[in-house]
Amino acid sequence: MTAGDSFIPSPTVSAFHVGPLTIHFYALCIMAGIALAVWLGSRRWLARGGRPGQVLDICVWAVPAGIIGGRIYHVITDPELYFVPGKNPWNAFAIWDGGLGIWGAIALGCVGAWIGCRRAGVSFVGFLDVVAPGVLFAQALGRWGNWFNNELYGDPTGLPWKLQIHQMDGSGSAVTDASGAPLVLGYYQPTFLYESLWCVAVGLLILYLDARFTLGAGSVFALYVAGYTAGRFAFELMRSDYANLILGLRVNTWVAALIFVAGAAGFLLTFRRQRSVAIPGPAPDGGDAPPAVDPAPASAVIREPAPTTPREHRDAE
């Protein structure tokens, strides 16, 4: 590599200290993404008839469940990182070092959201439709946590936007040579950046489509699932960091393909429904109930008078 070559630099530190506390940039990116998703979701929730504060109340259940689910998925699919000789099994709890599987986060996060919606008496499907774009933007921000950790990259490349990767020491700093310069492992495809930009693009597209058309209840979330996994499938094929394989492909590549099919099928089945709202009524197709039709006025109904007995006549007088 020559001095004139361009590249995307990676940080040489992934954490900083405030007194006895260690603050990891990965965690800050996750928290920033959550805050953005709650803010955008709250605005969209009010537009669908919800009340202020309800999205935050539901996220109190959904966010912790999502973090736990994401970590469980990561540990289950990569157990050799924690449970083989020479590894520390307690590091399975070190979320700040990276390692949150989006599939587990969405699955268990939905369980938490369902609990929150039940407690609030609001529509679970409506909540999913409302928060879907914000979740994409949260994922876009979260990927920059991988940048701070010098992870999530593809094959070596000489492209002008290649990503510089340092050897990290595990304590939040890059390993240095005898002169004090950080050690560079190489220059790779910035798959973290590709995925971040893809999430932003899909999120903006969903916002546009949801405003331009009347997307049926559940179809906005299904579109999120299909749109995200379409890109994730391609990015998994580009990645070169360690991962378990099934039939020569990364586990997450297979998962992305299967979930894409489910998301696309879900969209086709739901996009013609009525639009979801925060407080739904029952509807035969699973969407929100249409406005009630006023009954015919009494004057339009002709009834024959019933015969009365003398006693009934006297009681009526």
C-alpha cells in the first residue's frame, strides 16, 4: 500500500474510562439507535391514534428482551468462542465486546413487545408496523459499534473505500508495535458500512411507501423483514470473519434466506388489509375494523302492531 492510497480508517480505541466505569462505544451506538427508534416510533404511533408515552412503555419490555435474545442467539451459534478449553465462559455475558444476533433480538424483542402491548391494551401488529422503520435506523447506528470494535468486514480489497482493520488487544485498544504505532491487520471490504447504508435506504423506502400507499396491517413489518434480509443475505456472502458453516455457507446466510422468504410471503398476504392502528377493533381478515355503519332509522322500519288484550291495553294507558 502506498501513501497515496485511500482507505476508511478504523478507531484504535473502542472504549474510554470515566472513573471506575468503562464506557464502550459499541454500547453507545446501540443506545443511540434505541433512542432514535423510540423517538420515531412515538411520532408514528401518535399518527395512528396512540397515546403519548405508550411506545416507551412497551419498549421497556421489548428492548431488554431483544438484547437478551440477541445475545442468546450469538452464543448458541458461536459456542466455541466461550465454551472450549482456553476460553472464558463468563465472556458470554460481555455484550459490550460485541455479539448480538439480530435474529434473536427481533424474535425475543417481539415477545417483549407483545407483553407490553397486552399490558397497555393496544395493537401488537400496529406497534410492529409503527416501529419497523425506526428499528432499521437503529440497526444502521448499531453497525458503527462494529466499526469501533474493528470487526464485521469482508475479504481483502484494494478498493478506494477499503476498511483498515487493527489488531485489538481485548481491553479496548489497538495492539502497538515497538515504535508505538498500532498494528494493522490489513484492508478489507467494509461490510459494516454496506449494511448500515442498506438499513438507512430500506428504512427511508418504507417510510415513503407507508405514507404514499395504504399498506395493510402487518405488511409494514413484513416489508422490513424482507427488505433487511435481502441485503443481509448479500453481505453475509461478502464477510470473511469467522463463522460456523452449513453446507459451505455461513449460518446467518441460511437464516437470512429463510426469513426473507417468510417476510416476502407475509407482505403478499397482508398488504391488501386495512391499515393498522394503535387501538384496533376486530376484523375478519385480521386487520383493523372498518367504521361502524349506522343502523337504519326507526322511521324506515315498518312493523305491524301486535294485538293486545283488554288488560294489556289498560296497562298501556
